[in-house]
Amino acid sequence: MIDLTQGAASVTVPIQIASPSETALVAVSGLPAGIQVKYASTDTNPSGTLTFTANVSAMTGNFMPTVTVMSAGLTASAGFTLVVKSP
């Protein structure tokens, strides 16, 4: 579960990607309006971090986005719970 507060500090979570390739395409679908996400890989493999930010007008509530990773011709997806709260 990832907890965000409108207009507050970003939340960074690790993402582990097992792939023979050092590159990956990472997409997050199902995010509510006002939520931004940035993927950053490490230097040696596609694992890295996802950083989530909620702007001051982000929709509040509980959401179930999906992370999809494409690497080396394979695709994997996983859902998670995102909670957005007002300050």
C-alpha cells in the first residue's frame, strides 16, 4: 500500500525487476487525476524506484493502479493499493 497526501512530500518505493536485459519499460495505469509517477532504474539492471507525488488538487480516496513492466520480450503486471488523503 502506498499512502500519499495532497501537496506533501513524494513517496519512493523500490521496484524489483528480474530480467536478462538491462532495460525495461515501466508504466503505471489507473492513477487518479493529480498523481504523478516517475520510474528510475539503477545503473546495473532495470530494478529501481517508483516515485509518486500528489499535487494539491489530486483526487482523494482509495485506488487500485497497476504497474506493468516490459523487458526482454516479456510483460508482467502487478496491482497495488494507493491511498490519497487531504492534508
